Amino acid sequence: MKIYSYSDLKSATRNFKPDMVLGIGGFGTVYKGWVDEKTLEPSKHGTGVIVAVKKLNSGSVQGFDEWQAEVNFLGRLAHPNLVKLMGYCWEDKELLLVYEFMLRGSLENHLFRRNAATEPLSWDLRLKIAIGAARGLAFLHTSDRKVIYRDFKASNILLDGAYNAKISDFGLAKLGPSGGDSHVTTRVMGTHGYAAPEYIATGHLYVKSDVYGFGVVLLEMLTGLRALDTRRPREQKNLVEWLKPSLSGRRKALSIMDPKLEGQYSSKAVLHAAQLTLKCLEEEHRKRPAMKDVVEGLEQIAAMGKQRESKNRSSRPSNQLGKSERTHLSSCHGTGVGARR
């Protein structure tokens, strides 16, 4: 991992010009930068490879803790479904992190902030993203010292050009329990709507507290709705409280599916996805599946789509592809959309 000077990163980002800003968050600002592909030294704008440079708000104690956590965790962990930390800078009060650039941005932007030019994510792509993110979490949970991610949400899942999912932002990650302990006790942090009930209630953080957060994101991917939305009626503001009861049966599960996915899935795949989501959202952490089992479950659901595709190709004329499913699902969607208002 490369150690940069502050002037290096000023040069890579064209002096942190406003038109190089990729995003702004509570931690600080992320800029687009350019570095040489081999040496990772700053390069001229438009040459070499693009990187994302996170510049933390200076003088923040929490900012320093989160910067240190990022360097400690991403500096020693490498996996295809974790975003790659390429370097860092600590100079006076300036704290910066340099990551691989993720072309497609966050899952959150694709699910909830679409502009007219962005196609809604297909069923197959949503499954691909869910599988990738699940593999990333499973890797953390089974590393030498189990790592609890603690802030799993759609905005922290980044997508490369081929929609491969990578978990980013390890500022709140914690080393898991050791010496026979079942949990670590910590100050409650994270994002409301995604945090597990036992963590909110007691500050006890289990490896399977992350599984709950994964379940919330799965529910967002199935429904196309945010985990928390204050614009919805009071009883519908919290997505899990509102729609968890609808995950228990095929017809109810079909009724809450994102209308933009109409006709892209089999009812069998939806039922399996709903059941898996329900298991992840178990109130009691012990009853939730391990992330490696979640990965297997999602891979089985993805395989159902491929089986359906080949069966459709061999048994139906091309102009009638999926007609009966479309008729059935459009009526279910009608019910589901009505329920959302």
C-alpha cells in the first residue's frame, strides 16, 4: 500500500477542484484523481488510472478513528468483493485515503436515485450484486480474527463497470469476539433502519448482527423501497416493520416486489428470496444463517433463473415468452403498489 504526501494528492485531484468531487458524506469529501497505473504516483489529468480520494474532515476525533480503522482493516484484508485501498496520507491534520475507482457508484444510487438515463437494475443484476456483497461479508466473518462490518447498507456497496459488488467504508468495522466470547460490547453506531435489534437494545455486537443488515438490503433490493423513508405514512416508514410480514408466503411476497422487475423472475425464485430475507431478519441473532449459507442460498436462487430461461427457450415460441407469468405478476404488482400508497 502506497503512502502519499498531501501534495501528491493535491496534484492527483487538480488541487481538490470542485469539478472532481464524486460525493460528499459525513466523513468528508471523495474526489476523482489520476495516478500512474504501475507506480501509483500522481499523473496528469486524463492519463493513467482513475482513483477515488477520500479527504476526511480535518480535526475530527471520530474522523481519525474511522480513518485508522479503514487503514487497519483494508490494509490487511484483500478479497474481490472488498473495495481495494491503494494508499493513504497522514500529514499534519490532513487524513486521506486512496481507493480503486468504482465506475457504477453505489447500489443506493441505482435503487433509489435513478435519473432518466439510468436503467433500473434487472433481477439478474440484483442477484449478482447481492451474491457479491454476501461473499464479501462471508469473507470478513471467516477471516482469522472475525471482522464485524457494523454498517452494512446500500450506500456502502459499490459497483464496478461490470456490476461486481464491493463493500466499502470500513470506518465502523470492529474485530469480532475472541477467547470464547460471543459478542463485543461497543457504543451503538451505524445507520438506523439497518442496525440489528440486539445491537440497538444492548450495544452487544455479534457476527450475525451484520446478517440482519444484509437482510434489510435484500428487502430493499426486492421491493425497490428504502429501509427508512419519512415521506411514507407512519406505519410504513420502517420497511422491515411494514413488509416483513409479507415475506412469509408466495402470493404476499409477489405483491411487494419492485414493479420495475415485472416478468423477470419466477414465483419460485421470489418465494426462496423472501424466505432467505426472512431468515436474515430473525429477531434473535442465533437463528440467523451464517453469511456463507446466505451466499449458497442466493446462488441457488440465481440458478433457478437460468433453469427457467433454458426451459422457456426450449418449450415456448419466442413471441409468447413468459406471457402467463406476466399476466399473473402484473395483477400481483397492482396489489403491491396499491398497498404502498
